[in-house]
Amino acid sequence: MAKVFIYPATSLILSDLVARFGHKPLGAALGIRERIQTGGVDSPPLQITPEEPKRGLKYAAVEVPSGVRGRMAIYGPLIEEAEAAIIVTEADLAFGCMGCARTDELILFSLRQSGIPILELEYPTNEEEGIRFVAAVKKFLAGLPDGGEA
């Protein structure tokens, strides 16, 4: 089972596709769940500890807005853990919104520099494109080590 970073990281549809084809999706739900279930978070609406911004400095400079550093504190470790990635461009907001254009740019840059296999697809806009989209995801995932249908 390969660990596959999904982008947009909030896409439940993409996360489900990766899991259905026998791999572990790495996205926002996983990163945020770890923060929520970890001791030390006293204010659940914030879901942040004083260490989070420091962790984000590993992925973004101090001059970068704090929101980008905070998001990268979540996504950076997932990108490092990833063995492959699926990037969906031009996605509809309902498919998964990342919420920050600068974080998006940094995530995409980090993924492309990581050297892992990446599948880049454009968001499907009709049924025929949707069928090709799922087939491309399935083919990509089947080609990953320890993968295929489960």
C-alpha cells in the first residue's frame, strides 16, 4: 500500500478513490485528525499548539504569512511521507477547496520537487471526462508498488 498525497487535500472524493484502489490517502483529514486527537490542544476551534508555527518554519520562511506556515505545518509532513501524489487542477470548489492560493503554490512546488511519481489531471466537467478521470487514477494507482485493487 503506497501513501498517496492528494491535491486538493480536502477532497473526500479523491481520498475515497485512493482508498478504494488499495492505497493510503494523505490529505487534510489525516493531518487535522492527528492535531485534534493529540493532547495539548485546549481550544478545539483553534486546533493549534504553540509548537505548530515553529514546525511550519521548516517549510516556509518567517516572512511568509502565518496562515501559510500553519497550513504547511499540517501539509509539509504529509508531503514528506508521500510515496506518490495525485494533483487535480481547475477543480470545482465542491471537489475540495484548499483556502489559500500561496499555500497551494507552495504545496505544488514541494510536490514537484520531491521526485515522487505524480499524476496531474484536470477536473472533469462531464460524464465522459469523469469516466476517463477515474480510469486514469486507477491505472496510476495500479502502477504503484504494493498497490492495485484491494
